[in-house]
Amino acid sequence: MSTESEPTARPRRGTGRDLPAAIAVGLLLLGLAVATLIWWNPGFIVLLVVLTSLGAVELHHALRRIGMTSAIIPVVVGNIVIIGGTYAAAELQKLTNVPWHVVLMATIGGTVLVALGWRMFGGAEGYARDSAASLFIIGYVPLLASFVGLLLAQTNGVAKMTGVILAIVASDTGGYAIGAAFGSRPMAPVISPKKTWEGLAGSLGLASVIAVLYAIFVLQQPWWVGLLLAIVVVIFGTAGDLIESMIKRDIGIKDMSSFLPGHGGVMDRLDSMLVAMPAAWVLFALLGLGT
């Protein structure tokens, strides 16, 4: 999430980003997400599976820099099965008696067991370290991303998903705009020095406006539902961004990869959503909207 306090005259010159490429890639991803949400929901899950698989590969290569080698093949296969299987199970639960949580637990457990077994062929040296890398990626990427499919499969799931995405985008936009213009008090100087409390306020302000309006006019819910959604998205989305910042700081890298021209790594774009989406799913469940 962007709560940076960056000088207004420098950020685009000093980052080394390819701005035209960044705009083109951003519009392409947004267009694919919107098109699939409107016309073909499984396509949105396919897009998510592709992006999270790339994210898992990014983490695999990043962790190798500090001597941790995950079993990336079973992890990626498991990523596909966990996310796709959980979404399919949540959809089929409307017609069958197989609950989605059974599929989620089975696919996660199966992926963990296969990853642990896969690494056994590499010998005992470094087994615990490498296995930890696999389990970290499994827990960080496919487990958290599976809540996207669970939310999308709910009644009125497209509207809920769109609302969460809009709140995340509004949080990013408000945080960057206010942080860049007025930010002066670092929020987490050790983890991410450019993030400021002013930027966080901007995130909460714009996300609240968008989410409240969306709750009233689209979700047909009271205004306070939108406010709660904004608060949850901002808090957990910011936490997701800080978590990824901690990982990169520990490894000693600026971006996870260069998979997305002008954007850096896929995980640099998914970090907020991966943590905010499960929190939003829980919120809808607590409010009695999680069906």
C-alpha cells in the first residue's frame, strides 16, 4: 500500500520505473480483471492463479539469495490446486454436500506433504531450512489467495469482490497522494521509511468515501458497513505491504522481480490484497453477509 512521503518532484524520475510500460501493464491487468469479473468469473480465478504462481516463483528465487530453496514445482502445482479447487468447491457447495473447507484443508495438507517429500531427495543437509521455505510460500501465497475464490463464490460475490478491490485501490491512491504532498511523520521508519501517518490518513479517508458509497448504492447495505470495510482493508492492506517490505529488507532486494514491466514484481502488486482479502471475507461473515 502506498502511504509514502515522497518528494513531489522526484518519485517518477528517481525510481527508474518505465512509466509508459507501467501504465500499459496496469491497464492490461485492470482490463482483464474487470472483463472476467463481468463476463466469466472462472477467468478471474485463472488470472489470479497465474499471478500467484509467478509470485511463488519470485519468492522462491528471492529466498534462494539467503540460502533457502523451496520445492517450487509442487508449491506451484499446489497453488493451482488450492486456489482453483477451493473456488470450485465453494461454487459446487451450492449443489453438493461437500463443504469448501474440506477441500481447502485437503489441498493445503496435500501440498505440504508433497513439498516435504519432494525435498527428501535432496538429503538431510539443509532439509529443515528448505522445507521452511516451501511452507512459508504455501502459507503466504496460495492459502491467503484462496479467500479470493471463497469471496467470489458467495452470493453477490462479484459485487463484494469489486468493492474490496475498489477499497484497496482507493487506499493506495489516497495514501500516495496525501503522503507525497503532506507526509512528514514516518509510520514504520525501520521497515519502510517512506510510509507516513499522513499517508495512512489519506488511505483511510479516500477508501472510506469509496467504500461507504459502494455499500449504500451497490451492496444495498448501511453506510457503516462501507466504513468497516474501509477500515479493515486499510489496516490489513497496509500490514500486507509492510510484511512484504520486511521480507525484501531481510533479503536485501528492492523489488521481488521484474516480471511486470514498470511495476517490479508480481508480489509487489499483490502484497496488500493477499492480506486484506481474508480480512474482508471474515468481516462479511461476521456481518452475516458471508453466504
